[in-house]
Amino acid sequence: MVPSPRPWAGTRLGGGAGEHWVAGPASTVTLAGGRVLTLDALAAEAGAALVGTRGLALLGARFPLLVKLIDAGDWLSLQVHPSDVIARRQHGPDAVGKAEAWLVLDADPDAHLVVGPRLGMADDAVRAAIAAGTMDRPDCEAVTAHAGDVFNVEPGTIHAIGAGVFVYEIEQPSDLTYRISDWGRPAVAGRSLHREEALEAVRPWRQAALVGSGWRLDGGVLTTPEFRLELVAPGSATASRQPAGLTPEIITVVRGEVVLRGDGWTERLGLRETALVPADVAAYAISGDATSLAAVGSLHDAP
């Protein structure tokens, strides 16, 4: 787990951390013999055994996912992320865009999320406000955040997480963020605005889509070209899983606790704990009681 201090951090994660990167390219693992590698370095060595055939098809021998916990004590910047095409145009051939999805874990009363420009705002007006540095909350479409809501945030979507919102986020393995506004916070090193980049990346007509509520996903699963998200509520039964060489699976407990069981191994996870199951695990199971819920991130279903 990699904690990330932020000026907008809340108190749920402790230590001034606004984000915990619970699984991603920079996460470390300790191998037999004490050798410590990042998941990206391990992917370079292990290849399909870790990232699966889907991972190799997407990014080659690189770790293909990033999962975070985000606790906002104040508004995050108003921002937009690039697609793969724009990321590579702006940052080179190895750059990766940033599609993401949010699961709201908790929200203070009247906490909000910005899910796009104000409905009805013309595309040209959105671009003009970004270019002039004047885009502010009246220009944004904000919705009330509720625990159990899930949003799909495609690249090019203007968005922001509001004060009092606690989020599980799954995304491409990228931290390319173009800030449109920092809501008047004093400029500091590392928190500049990115108007030119944002103008190329933005899709002014796009809104983050509500794809689940009440801790359930519409259709039971969110599948995008970049990742797959499921909410597994094993109850007293056992949820069987089969990575079977196709994709790694990242399991994060969002309610209660769960037990993972595979061939010759068992792992117990408490609230907000995460485990990574490599793609070469043929099968494993997730079990828990009636209060348990796990977010399972993996790669999409395409061959």
C-alpha cells in the first residue's frame, strides 16, 4: 500500500493521506528469499503468469491495473484525464490513458461529486472557460454522493470528488491528471494547472455515468475496454472464481471480512484490505458472512 499525502485529505486513511494506492505498478511484493519488487518489475519477469493473456494484449509485460482508496476532506481539483491516444501523443509511446470507475464507500450528508460540465452548457463555452481559467462550480454538473453508488468515468470527462466523500477507485495504471481548476487554493509545486492539455483531452459532452447503486452494479458487472469491476457478496455461500491464465484479480474488502481459498492456500482479509490473485491461479473462492462485500477488479472479457 502506497499512502499519498494531499492538501485535500480527510481523516479516514490517517497520517494526512488523501489516497492509498492499494494495488498498482508501484506496489511492492516480497518474494521468496526476501527480494522486493514492484508489481511492474514482477510483471516484466513473470509475464502472463501474473498479468494473464489479457494483460499482455493490453500493455505487454506491465502491471495493467491501479486500485486506490480516496478520502476527500476538501474538494479534489476539477480535472480531466486523457485517453490512450492523447496520452501517447502528449507523453510518448509508453504512456497510458486513464479510464476509471468510482464506488462510493461513504459520504457525509450533502456531499457531492462533479460528473461533468453543467447540463446544457455548450461545448464551445466549456472549452472557453477552460482556456480562460474561469471554470467554476456553477459551470459543473454536481450530484449528491450516496454510499453504494458506482460511476463510470471515461477519459475526457470533467469531474471532481467533493468534500466528505470516501471512494474506492479502479483505473488504468496511470496518474495522468490535467487540472482545470484547483478551486482557488494557493499554487504550490506539483499542483499546477494544465489548460492546454485539458483542452486536448476534454470531451465536453461527456458525463460520468451512474452504473450502480445500493451496492449493486447494473447488470451485475461493469465492463469497460480497460477493466472489469464486480461487487461480490458471498454471504454464507462461496463465490468461485477462475482467473485461469486470463487476468489478475484484485480483491478489496469494502464491507465486513472475507476469506480467499485456493489450492493449498488461504488468505483472510479484513475491512479495506486487498489481495492480488495472479492470472496463473486456476481457481479460488471468496467466502464471507451476510455482511461481507468485496470489490473485485480485473481485465475486460475481450479475447
